[in-house]
Amino acid sequence: MLQIENLSVSYGSVRALSDVDLEVRGDGILHGVIGPNGAGKSTLLDAVCGRRRPVAGSVFLPNIAALVPYILLMVVLLVAPRGIGRGRVLN
């Protein structure tokens, strides 16, 4: 289970996430986050993975030791590298 409570993330003076609450249940079930550009999907995943430090709130993963290999895989392979799809044109 993943539980997020009152999560807020800022980039300087810009608030990217504000008081997000989310609970994901179900072992062996694939979950996804969808939304328009700029909605905070990548920022949410960055906060869950530890790539971005929240200014408030908490992320709770009860069996974090068992999940570390999967979190590392997500960070390295599945989360788009910074800059791709964010205003840059690839030739």
C-alpha cells in the first residue's frame, strides 16, 4: 500500500502540488497516474521516489525495503529524463 497525506511540493515560489491525499491499495495490481501536461504527475512520482523533497506532507510505504529494487527501476527506466517533453524539440 502507498499512502500520501497532505503532500505539497514547490519549485521556488511555484507550488506544483498542494495538499495531495492519495491511497493506493492492492498487491500485484498495476496503477497509473493520468492527467494533462503540467498537472503534477511527474512531480508526484518524484516525491514518492525521493527525487524531489516535499515542503509538507508525508509518503508512507510500509514495506519499503522490499520495494527498493522496483523504486530504483522506476526512477532509472520509467520516469522520463528531465527536459524530454518539457518544451524541447528533438531532431
